[in-house]
Amino acid sequence: MPAYELTVCIAEKDAGRKIKYFARSDLKISYSQYCAMKACDGMRVNGVPVHANYLLRAGDVVTATLPEGGGSKEVLPEKLPVKIAYADDDLLIVDKDAPLACQCTPKQPTGTLENRLAFLYREQGDFVFRPVNRLDKGTSGLMTVARHAHAYQLLQAQLHTPRFVRKYLAVVEGTLTGEGCVDLPIAKEEAATVRRVIDMEHGKPAVTHYQTISSGNDRTLVRLRLETGRTHQIRVHMAAIGHPVAGDFLYGHEIAQLPGRFALHSAAIELDQPLSGERIRIESPLPDELRKLLTP
């Protein structure tokens, strides 16, 4: 079973603390991870397994071995291009093409980003795809993928906070001016499989900020920032104010210039590196096929 190890030397200031509290607070190990680790003697001091109430001493070398678990499904690796915008031992930021589905399903077992990453990291054994934020098949741009379960847990804790910033670019129909905020709750449409609607009574809170950049060809390029991350949030909100995303076949209308996709691009991600805390900022430019929509 693949595992992930954290190793740290105990400083004088932590001497006398119980190792279970040090693991939960300083190593940021979740309760479920800690329980799984205890079950397989995954907490060691100077190479020797210890119990949860062990009192730390300055100079102790603590090693936490967190079971990763195998994938819940077999993923067929596919040797196809993947644009990696950033990578370290804990996470990837992928610049996804469109149209490209993120994750394989029983109905679509191949032809996804998951299949491509499974090939790229095939030497790691059982590949587990851990997307922190997902993009629709028709949306291009940046998305974050955790490389192990501990990083996934830490990044998920950031996701809906000001520490995890997602900025998008979209070409929308019609001429939009200035800037604004769309604060309208979103719910799944009854009897629909994927479509979402504005539902003031039963919808979940959803907030999108927008700022216009330029316009042309009866369309507008806008910059968008999400406060929440509801399914199809930008697409639903822009359609709700009368400016659907260009090419959006679900909330607007399909256009021939964008086969299989629409004019929405994940242009920037800012987050804290989950273990070091270093601030990471990555940007991706608007694809040419979307920029061309602004010219006749």
C-alpha cells in the first residue's frame, strides 16, 4: 500500500508535549488520518513505534507514515499531452485543455485528464486522482490536483476560504460595462441531471464578482472571481444577468467557433503550499480561440 511520510526533528519548545497533539496541530494530520496511522504503527520516534501519549524530547526525530490507500477503480493510462503549470512533491497545478473531462466515469472510462495523469505518474504504482477544484469539460485553464491524501486534506481546508483564490476570464454575450457582484443562490434543477438554476428559496449561497475588460463583436471579456464554488456557478450567474457565456450550450447557445467548449477560462490560482505555507501564484493567458470571439 503506498504511503506518505512526514519527518521532523523536535525543537526544545515542543519538549514535553504529547505526540498525539503535536501530530494533530503541528503536522496538521486529520483525525481520520491519525487513526489510520495508529492502526499500522505509523507514528515512530527515532525509528521506534510509540503510543499516542508519548512525551516528546528535544532532538527526537518523529516520522509519521500516513497510509495512502489504493485507487478505488482501475484507470487506463493514456499517453497524451498534459500541461503542468506548477509541480512539487505535494501538488500539481494543471493547465487543462477544453473540451477535456477531468475524471473518468463508467460511461467515459478514457479520454480524460485523469487518464493522462495516470500515464504521467504511472511509476508511482496505484495512481489516485485527487482534484482539489474541478473544471467542466468545456472550461479550460488552471486546476489544482493533490499528490497525496495529506496534501488533499490540507488543500480542501483552504478551498472555500480567502487563502484559495480562483480567477476566471470569460467572453459573454452582449455588451456589459463596469463591475458588479452577482449574489444569487443556486440549486439543481428538478428532474435535470446537470443543469442548475437560480432558486431563491432552496438554493445554496453563491457569489460571483465580475469586472469588464473590453468589448467587441457584441460580446464582452470579463474577469471573474468566485467567493463560493457551486457547480456551474459562473455559467448560471452570467446567464441570470442576461449575459451568458459565449458558446454555452446549456445556459445560452452553442456557436460554431467553439466546438465542444465554451468561452470560460480558469486564468489564475493563488493558494498556500499546504506544508510549507509558501504562497503560490500561477496564471494562464486567455486562449486565442476565445480572444478571437471579440472581433468580427
